[in-house]
Amino acid sequence: RTAWIVRTGQDSPEFLTAFVESGLGTLKENDVVALLRDQPDQGLKQGWVGTILLELSPGVWEVEFADQGGRTIALAACEASDLLALQLDPAR
């Protein structure tokens, strides 16, 4: 998959190529993920990129969304179905 993302604090989008990991249960702590749907109740927008911190319950993950300076802008409980695991290094 490829997508245009706009990081918080940036005016212009950047092009991102993501390698989708197929199958259930592929998410794990420290994975970089993209949000697939807006979550207005948590102030989150589709396409935001975050890092999984821990599994709160089966299929529910705590994700940290940060700005370019590394400052946390949101901590959110996200369902696995709302997340896309990104593999930013194709050699991984």
C-alpha cells in the first residue's frame, strides 16, 4: 500500500510506502502503525502514524501518536481493525 500522510506540525504531505503484514495477530509492541479511520472522540485523524506501546486486551492496543519533535500528542486505545502495521524498512 502507498499513501500520502501529513504529520502533525507539517504543512505538506509526504509519500509513504507501507508493506502490509497479513494475517491476524501480527501486531506487537513497538510496531509502527497507521490509523485507518478517524476517531473523533479521541481527536485522532485517519492516516496518523503512531507506535504500539502495549496490548490492553485481545485486539485492543495502546498507541502513542507523537509530533516530529517526539512529544506525545495522544495516547489512545485502538482496535486492531483500525490499525495498519507499517514496515518502513523493506529489508526487515
